Amino acid sequence: MGGAMDEKTLGKRLQLARKRAGLTQQELCQKAGLSYSTLAKIERGAIRSPSVFTVASIAAATGTAIEDLLGTPAQNQASPAPPAKKRSKTGVTFVYFDVNGTLVHFLHKAFSDVARVCGQPADLVETVFWRYNDAANSGQITPEEFNATLGKELELPDFDWQKYYMANVEPTPGIGEFLQWAAENYEVGILSNNIPGYIHELTTAGKIPRVAFSAIVDSSKVKLIKPDPKIYEIAQQMAAAEPREILLVDNERANLIAADRAGWQTIQFDELEPEASLTRLRQTLEF
């Protein structure tokens, strides 16, 4: 295959791409048109020089640039390779960010807007929302079912929670600049409880800063929500890092406790005092 790297290094890169795409070996085989035995051998470095067509199929199935898998520069790419990622003084190499309450904040204003429309108290709207939110975040019910259920209880025909959410959600002050810096120096990812499609919608609308996230662990896709220990296991696999190398930034104490139990480092983000939280983050990520 041209001998750009040894087979074990290539195998590790292919395995990492698969995990970050959230695919099992069987799922990747199906998407890439490979046999299970072939993929297993490639990932453990037992096949010398797999064909470039095989690697290209894996790249397409995982949404990874083939140049990243092969460790070669793209054609006509004159810019130098990006600098190696850092390790903080505390040992962090990978930072996971929560979305709601960390990268963005929104909730109370959205609840107030719904309350004005339906003529109900905002605290009642919030109670009904949280009653079904976990089921939506874990993919147990669809966004359409979530909207229909809330609309029925709040007596709002054709209710669309996403409309209220997107109208009120705002990037947390200062988070954009910090996230750009973090992505330049560390591998960064998203680990969030979200209704299906909302992370994509936030990114498309520019509410979440556009950086190169190495892993996105969306609760609705993995069918698990924080603080379930299994979601942290999946996130660690996708980060391809040791537990103490991972930092979780989250506003919910229960989620941070679960991360700590998994051996991760944690920082609680206070959306009411974002500047103080960002200062703590910078101190933690000094290298």
C-alpha cells in the first residue's frame, strides 16, 4: 500500500476512526463492504499493506479523510502539518464539553416563552418538560412524540419545542474563543444529553463554535444518558485516552460525580459565572 507507516500503527488509526464514528466492527463491515475477519486482522495489525481501496472504504464509512488514516498530506496541500497536541500539567490530553449549561444556555427564557403562549406558570412548563426530557434524550421517544406529549399536557396544538429552544439558546459568553484555543492545543469533544438532531441544529446555526471535535457522544445516538456509567465507557473509547487524561466540563454535579468515578478529571461549569469557570479551565489546562 505504499508503506507510509507500519501495519500496527495503521490498524490503531483505523480502529480509532471506527470508534469515533460510533461504529462496532460489525457495523463498519456492513457499511464498508468488508468481512469481519478482514477488519479484525487489519485493526490488530495482522495484515501487511491492506489495499488503498480497503482503507478508502473505511475512511468513507467513518467520515474520515483518507490522508488522516494513512498519515500522508492531502494533494496540493502546501501548509505544514498541525502541531502535536499538548498534555496539561495535570495530565489532560482530551477535553469533553457538555452542551446545555456549558457551551450554551437557554432554559429559563424558553420556558417563560412557552408559559406565555399556553397561559400556564413557567414552573409547570418546566416540570412537564423534565418529565419527558430523559426519554427524548435517550432516544426512547422521538422528537415528534416528545412534542406531541408536551403539547397535549400544555394544551398547545402543533407544539414544537425546538422552535422555542433555538429562539432562546445563546452561546455561553467567552466560550467560543476558549474552545478555539482548546481545540488548537488539545483534542476536544462533546459529551451531552440531547434530543435527536439538536447538536447538528446548534452547530448549523453557529450556536456551537465550529471547531474540529475529535469525538461527539450524543446521548440520543448511543441511547444512553449521563450519568449512566456506560456512556462514559463509550466516550473514553472514542477519546482513545486513559481515564486521567480526560477532562469533563459540565454544569451538572451528578454527571461530574459519575465521571470522577470513571477516573476522569472534572470541572463544574457555572453558566451564571462563566468568566470564573473559564479562568479555572485555563488554569487546569496550563501546559
